[in-house]
Amino acid sequence: MKAVVYDRYGAPDVLRLEEVERPVPVEDEVLMKIHASTVNRLDVHTREANVKSGAVVSLLSRLVSGVRRPRQRILGSEFAGEVAAVGPAVTGFAVGDHVFGNTGLAFGTHAEFMCMKESARIAQMPAGASFEEAAAITDGALNALWCLRVADLRKGQTIVVYGASGAIGTAGVQLAKYFGADVTAVCNTKNLELVRSLGADSVIDYTKDDFTKNGQTYDVIFDAVGKHSFKRSKGSLKPRGIYLATDGFRNLFLALWTSRFGQKKVMFQLPPRYAKKDILFLKELVEAGKYRAVIDRCYQLEDVVEAARYVETQQKTGNVVLTINGGRAR
Ligand SMILES: NC(=O)c1ccc[n+]([C@@H]2O[C@H](COP(=O)([O-])OP(=O)(O)OC[C@H]3O[C@@H](n4cnc5c(N)ncnc54)[C@H](OP(=O)(O)O)[C@@H]3O)[C@@H](O)[C@H]2O)c1
């Protein structure tokens, strides 16, 4: 089968298409013919061993992914596809089922086929979704769900989603709305209409206005793109307000510090924990029309280097999809 592999950390051109052995499902494993995946920020950070975040984070990244070279040669964590074979102990899936899910740090989805345990984060695809749509559901949503749960976001609370046009941001706006919060979304001019269509109660164009200067205070400020800071947000938080981080080593220390001192808290819990039930929850939300994956561009698997370069610009809107084995199906 064809897969995109890499043998050393570095820029997008370390990725190359290679013929590799097709996996065989054993026991409780499901073999999937993958029809779509995504290139996301987890792929980018892992491929470059997080060098842009400094030496300490880069070392931690290598301890997870392989010190000298990547242990897992195939990146990609999101997938949608079709069950091609099942191991003898599999009871919940059958050949031909359309499935989607997320492999997380196990990666392996930038390939024509992949095996995973049926108890892992895999579920039947939401009814009516294409493979491309289903593949883009999980990354931003699992990240956002984890953060909003950590903050215990509740009905009637006010939240700012800063960086509302990214993978986590577009998911954050929709999920915060689902939890009953009043959502202020902050993004660039070109994405104002999009984030409004995702359910934001108010939108702020960060190129024209600074939400920290509008005199309002909020229960939660969700920095969904890692470009804001607790320092800049503090004055806009209510007395027991929470700054929710998605990135930045310093936020780990601030989370520790504010857990003991001061009323306003920084929350940044690593590693995030995602469960199979979260995938099932997202499937229900999609089917109920309460969640949709925002797709910016679709690339063919062969064009993964170009896709990775685009994701690295940090300017994608929502998600970037890779079409594999022809994609499609609705
Ligand atoms: N997704 C993951 O798997 C993952 C994993 C680990 C960590 N993270 C971290 O989580 C954060 C968000 O990830 P993501 O995948 O959601 O990011 P993303 O999709 O790459 O975010 C891109 C979006 O952010 C907006 N943006 C860029 N600069 C901005 C700024 N200064 N103010 C407001 N918006 C800005 C861009 O729109 P404009 O340029 O038009 O403003 C674009 O729509 C990142 O810090 C990432 O490192 C993500």
C-alpha cells in the first residue's frame, strides 16, 4: 500500500510517498481502507520535533516520538474510511462499515490502510457525512471539548474564543454554544461571517478591535490558537475567571501558580485525554446538526508536502483534508 513516511525530523520535504506493507488485523483489530485524513498542527509539531517551541519542549517531543528519529514513520491522526477486514474477536464492526475516528499520538492515518483496536477511538460515521467531512470532525473538537470540560463551562456563562477560525477555534465556538454559553468569537475580518454562522453571539475582528479594551469581563477566555496570554487577558476576566490555554510552555507554570495563588486561574492540562465516548458524542452532535467540521482545503495524499506547508502558515481556516483512495461517499 502507499503511505506518507518520514525518517527524520524536519521541514515538510522530509515527507515522501512510499510503498509499505499493508497491515493485517489480528484478534480485536479492524483494518480500514482510509478514504480521508487531515494534516493538522499535531502532525506539524511532531514532524519538526517541536523545534519552534524551544529546546526543552523539543526534547520532550522527541522523548514521546523517538529521540533520534521518529518511531512511527507514518503521521496523521484523523481518519474516515471503510472497514476492509476484521480480526476474529471483533464484534462491533463489519466489512463495509463506514467509520471515522482519531488515533492521537499513535498516528498512522496518512496511508491507504490502517489497523486499530475496535475499543479505540473509532465509530460508525455520522449519517449523511462524506469521508472528507467525517475525517475533519475530531481533532479540533476533541481538543476544544477537553479544554471546555477542564474549565467546566456551564449554561449562561460568558466565553471569548480567541482564534475562532482555527481547527480548535471553530470547534470551540460550536461546543461552547452547545454547552449554553454566551460566545464572543475573535478572528480576522475574512472569517467573521463564518464564525457567526457557527453560532457565535458576537464577533470581534482582531485586526480592528482589541477585546481586552472593550470594558467587558468574561467567565472564560479560551485562547484557541495560542496567540494571546494570561497577562493580556487578566483584566477582561471576571473575579473567578479562567484563561484556557492550548499552547505555550509558560502556561504550565502559570496553571500551577494560579492554582494556589489569586482568584483568576490559568488552565492548561497536559496530556489531553480523549475517549471513544467522545467520538460517539461528536457523531451524535453532527447528526443532530449541532456540529460541523469546517474545511478549508482538500489535497490528494500525493500532495501532502504542499498541504503541510499550508498548515504551517498557521492561517488555515478550520481543517485541511487529505483525500486518499478516491475519498467521497455520503
Ligand atoms: N490541532 C492540534 O492537533 C494541536 C495539537 C497540539 C497543540 N495545538 C495548538 O493549539 C493551537 C491551535 O491549533 P489549531 O490546530 O486550532 O490551529 P490552526 O487551525 O492552525 O489556527 C489557524 C487559525 O488561527 C488564526 N490566527 C492566526 N493568528 C492569529 C492571531 N494572532 N489572532 C487570532 N487568530 C489568529 C488564523 O486566522 P487568521 O490568520 O486569518 O487570523 C487561522 O484561522 C496552536 O497553538 C497549536 O499549536 C494544536
